[in-house]
Amino acid sequence: MPRKGLMDMWWKVGLVLVMCWGLTSSEAREEHYNSSSRTSMFRAPLDFGFVPSVVYETHAYYEPGPIGVLFHMVHAFLYVVQPNPFPKDLIVKMVQQNMGGIKGDDYKKPENVVLLLQAIYYELGFIVLTVLGVLFVLFMPIVGLCFCVCRCCENCGGEMHQRQKKNGDCLRGFYMATLIATSVFLAAGVTVAYAANQNITSQIKSTRRLVNTNIRDLKSFANYTPAQIDYLAAQYTTAKNKVLSDLDNIGTLLGGQIHNQLEREVVPALDNALRMTAAMREAKESLESVTTSLETLQEGTGRLQNSLQSERASLSNTLNDPACSNGDVTHTCVTIRGTLSQLALSANFNGLPEVEAPLANLDAVLETDLSNIVQKGYSSFNDTPRLVREQTKDIVSEVKGLLDRSCGEIIGFTKMFPVEPALENFTKFLTESQKNIEAYYPQIDQLDFYRWIGCVVICCMVVLILTFNFLGLLCGSCGYDKNATPTTRGCLSNTGGNLLMASVGFSFIFSWVLMGVVVTTFVVGGNIEKLVCEPLANRQIFKIIDTPYMVHPAKKNFLPGMLFQDPNIDLTMGSMYRDCYENNGLYSALQLETKFNFNKFLNATVYNLELAKIFNSVNVDLQGMLLLEQEGKDNLIDFANTGIGEIDYQVYLTEVNKGVTVVDLLSYANELEAQADQLPRGALENALKGHASSIRQIHKDQVVPMEQAMGTLSQSIKLLQKTSRELPIKVTNVLNAIEAAEYLISNNVSHVVKQETEKFIKNIMGYFSQYTEWVKHSLATEVAQCKPISNIVDSLEIVACSFIVDSVNTFWFGLGGCCVLLIPSIIMSVKLAKFYRRMDTEDVYDDSMDVVVSGYHSEPLYGINNPVMCSYPSYDTMRWYPRASAPPRQPDW
């Protein structure tokens, strides 16, 4: 009755725990998790902490210690007796076919006969040994009685006469050694039996520890479960706060994602527009550089032309010197005069067109700050998160209200079930059960004491036999005198023989009793070991219990049929034990997800249609966003129409490429100086070298600055030429990109908003999915861990099988060995007693006639000539001699 009440209360608590699971779990977790994996860039895993854990005290493991060797020996013996595998199918068939009981001649049915034969075949080893044991029990008293009667009739070794043999000493030694060995094995067997008996007593005391720890574990289970459930419910706040945090930052999260999606079109367009402002400034700088360089070149051209004309005239006058008319000098002067025309300008910068008009137009364009206008476009576009936050303010408020309401519903749902009162009653029940169990401890101890006394008495029977054996061996061996004849053996030797015969008598008296105990415990303990303990150890017994329709013919699975009145649920004792053995939660062990539908409650709280409807109503309007004002667009068009493209860049490049002078003045001066060196020393040579020096000075002071100005002019012209060639296309592309971006914002932004909103919603729902998945995992593995259930099963196995059955089997194993060894002990004791006991008659040898004479001599014949004996050489073989003395030796012997 207490066990039944305990189980009922246990299942009630389990059902309450499972209903509380509906607060926070959902089967939609996996779908939401997979669909929201793309949004992991802004959703971090939530940290729900650790469920309050409980450490159970019971360690359902038993290590027998040294006696375990004996247990293994017994198991090996039983395997030899019964090597067949566990007959699962046979047991199932026998139970199912005879579930209603055997009536009338049902046992004669063929199927029952076949099952009976199969059972006999399985139990053949036990049957054979049992039959042998029963025969031992039946025949041992009969044999002992017959042996006793036979000896009383001076047969079967009962006559007090020992025939002397030549190998008598060898026989005595053999009998003594065999009896000693047999007695040693008997002592070992009784020691094994006593050890097993003592082990039962000591392990029964250990059973109290297992009972106490199992009850404390059940109490811990009941005490910790409410706190674990409250912790699961409280962690809904973690997911809720994270959702609220994301809603508070919806501008950054949702608006930022919308901004990121649009910036691929918008930002490049604005960047190109911003780069056009740099192009305007570069064009202006180039035009200003052209104007400056052109003015420098025009001024330098006039000065250089005057300097070259003056130098040419002066050089011509020097060449008209009379010294040039001398023979060899004339040729040199003529050569120099022929190069005077090279001292002239090459480029003419005075005829180049002016760029004042394009420069003026560009100054007018730059009066408009296009950079500021573009920055306004950037600011307007970057203001997307604020727009989203402002436009979704009402929606966020509605979602917050809905989440608060859902949280209130969850809290209210947890208060609907009296979990704590139920568990409190369960704890009280455990306390009362423990008190009731402890009340039986004195009775158990008393019964165990009686059992212990009975087993000790049984062992003492064997010990008594052993005592007579060893005392007989001791007295006989110590008192034996090989020089003494059988009729003159000493008292100590005779006592040893009598003790051995007493051992034989007690062996006949006790052996059948001992064998009866052995057979009974062997049949019961051996079958329990093979049919219960071994299948329980390898969990095959659960396969029998979990066989469909095994327990009840109308219920496929009895466990769900008993708990949920639904036997079709695939819940078995084996699966439940495995889950509890792995310390999983009660929800997982009972597979309660097949009975209770939690999706309805979860959809009404977390994944409800109202929440989805609110999120689906999110609509962000960005049509008021202006990327580039009309003033900026007109400014770009004006830039393209400044006239930069109408400048004749080729004329500039033609003049720039001509060079400043016709000939390189430095080369000309060097050549002039080289020709002067060929002339004779004098005034003409010095004058020509002076002209070379003047030309170098002109190059340094006037040509070099003009060449620098020409380089600057060439660079500016090329830059302007490139700009003017690409400007129309660039402006057109910028305007088109701006128009396309504004069209996207005005007309197609709804698609982007919808897409990013769906991602945001999945992200929000992903937090709840993480929570429900965590709750599901926690309920399956951490909440209401049912290890105490498997511990109870394992503890029952340890107590019943390891403590009791193994010890009982070891007891009969040792005692059975003693019973078998009693047979050779009886034989050897009877044989050996002949060599120790004092005989009434003995054999004597006649040396002259080489005959053996047996018999008594009477006292009157001592020293008196017997007429018969004197007359005849033969002797009466039936003549009597005194017991305590040797027969007198006759003179003629």
C-alpha cells in the first residue's frame, strides 16, 4: 500500500510539472531559428544562466569486495548449469497464452505442451541437479540406516577384527591424506557458506543507507522542482527585455538596415556629385593657371626677343672685325655668321586665345556651394533611422503593451496549478513513508537474526562433523603405534577411531538435512538469479514488461495506459528507465509532448497572430527624402555649360610644344665658345667668348622662367582638355544616378522596408525561439531530473540481487559442496577408523606352517600344554584371546 501511494503521488507531480512546461516551450523554435540565421549580424545569443541544479546522494553502485570472487564462481557454476539465453519469447508466450489461467484440460493443448517442453528444456540443468539432490535427501537416511544395521550385524566393517595386509601402512596413509584433503575442502565450503551468511547480515544494514539516500533524493527532487520551474518562467523576462531593447533601438536596427540596403544606390550617387565640386575647383585652378602662365609667357616673349636681337647685332659687329679676314679665321667667322639667324624666338604666345570667359562662367558656377547642397543630401539620407523611429513609435508602444500582457498571462498561468502544495504533500508522504519503513527495522533485524542463527546452526552441523574428523585424525595419528597389534592399540588411537566413526554417524544424520536446504535454496536462488537478476542487470526484463499487450490484453503499452489512459503512446518502462538513468528530465522520460499540446498556449502568448499583425503593419515612408536640391542640379548643368569645352586646346599645345627659342641657347653658347677656342689668341677670341657668356646669361634669366611657365601651361591645358572631354558624360551620369536613387526612395522603398522589417521581426521572434528552445532543453535534461527513479530500480536490484540473492546462492554453493564431500568423508572415515580402533580379534602368522591363525587364547592355556594342541599340529582358528594382551607365543611357533 505505501508503494502504491508513492507511485500515485509521483505521477501526479510529474503531470503538474509537464503542464507547467507549457508556459515557455514551443515546437516552432527550430523553424524560427533557421529562418532568422541570416540576421545573426545583430542578434546575439541570449544568456539565460543555469537552472538551479540538485545533486542526488544515492550512488546506485555496489562493489562486493573480496566476496565478489565467490559471487563470480557461483555465476560461472550457474552458467554451466543453465547456459541458455534469457527466454524472453518463451515467457511472453506463456504469459499471453495463459493470461486467464489454465482451466480444465487446457494443459493438454498442443501449444501448452510445446511451451511446457521448452520450459523443461530451459530448466533442464536445474531439474537434473534438483533430482540428484532429492535422491540424496531420500537415500542418504536409508543408506545410513542400512549401514548402521549392517554394522550391528558385524558386517560392512562392523566386526572388531582387522585383517592384516602387507600394504596396510600405505592404505592407512592414503586414507588419512584423502580424509584430510576432504576435510579441508569441507572447511572451505562451510567457510564460504558462513561468509555468505554473514554478508547478508552486514548488507541488510547497508540497505538502510540506500533507503535513506533514495528518500532524501526524492525529497530533493520535490523541493528543487518548484524553484526550477520558477526559474524557467522568470527567464522569460530575459527574452522580453532583449526584445524591448531592440524595439527601443528600432531606429538603429531597422532603420540602419534600411539605410544599408539603400546606400548601395544612394551613397555612390552623392559621392559622385560631391566629386563634381572638386572637379569644379580643379577646373578653376587650371583656368587661373592658364591665365597666369599665358601672361608670364607673353611678357617674357617681348623681353627675350629684344635681348636676342641686341645679342645678334652685337655678335654680327664682332664678326665684321678685320681679324676675321685672315686666312684660317675667315672660315670660322663665316660659319658663326651663318648661325646668327638661330638666335630668334620659336613660339608665339601673343596669338593664343583668352580663357577669361570660361573662367568667369566657372566663377559664377562656384558661387553656388554645391558641396553644402550634397551634404544636405547626406544628412537627409542618414536621417533614415530617426524617420523609422518616429514613424514606428506607435507600433513599438503596442508591441510593448502586448509583451507586458503576455508576461502577465504567463505569470497567471503558473499560479493556476497548485505545484507547491502538491509537492509539499509529496514531501510529507515521503517523510511518513520513511518513518513507516524505519518502524520495520527492528522486525527486520530480528528476522535476520533468526535467519542468521538458523544458517549458523546449519553450518555448525558441518563444523561438528569436521571437528570429529580433525579430532579423530589428530588422536589417531598421535596415538597410533605401528608396533602395536590391532588388539593392543592404545587408548588415544582407539579414541581417534571412535571419533571418526562419530563423524560418520553425524554425517548420515545431518547430510540429508543439509542437502534439503541446499536443494531448496538452489532451486529458488538459482532461478531468481537467471530469470530475474541477470535480465534486470542487462535490462532485458524491460523487454518483457514492454512487450505489447503483455500486462493487459487490451492495452498495447501498459505504462501510458495507466498514466494517460492512452496505451497507444510509444512510452515504455525501458525508455523511461534509460532517460532517468541518464538523469534527464521527467518530461523527456514520460514523453509528455505526445499528450499535451503546448503550441496553443505559446501561439497565444509568444507567437500570436496579434503580434504578427502589428509587425506586418510597419510602414516606413521615405518619400520626403531629398538627396539633391534643384539648385544643385542646375549648378551641375551650369558647370557643364561654362565653355571649357569650347577652348582650342590644340593651339595651346602646338605653341607649348615648339619651345622658347629656335636653338637651345646653352648649346649655341657652348658651340660658339668651342669655335672661339680654335682662333688665335687675341681680341677676337675674347670677344666671341664674351658673346657666349652673354647668351648663357640670357638663357638663365629669361628662357628658364619661360620654360617653367610653359610646363605649367601645358599641364593645365591637358587637365582642362581631359576635364572638358569627360565633363558632359560625368554630369549626365551624376544627374541620372541622383534621379535613380530618388526614384528608388520614392517608389521602391516599400519593398526594401518590407524585406528588412521581416528580418527584424524574425530577429525579434528569434529571441523567443531561443528562450523556448532553452526551456525545452532544460525541461528535457535539467528540470525535474528523474535520476531518483532509476536509482530506486538500481537500489532494488542491488538489495535483492547483490545483497540477498548472490549471498544465498553463495551459501548453497558452499553448503552443497560440503554435502557432496560428506560422501568421500564417510568412506575415508570408516576405512581409516579400522586402523585406529582397538580390535577384538586380529590375524597372527604361523612361521613353521606359514598359515595365519586368528582367535582368542584363554588364560588357562598360558604355559600349559594343551593335549589337543600337543597332539595335533593344527590350531583352532576360533579360539579367543584376551583383548588387552597379545596372544601368548607358544614354544613351537
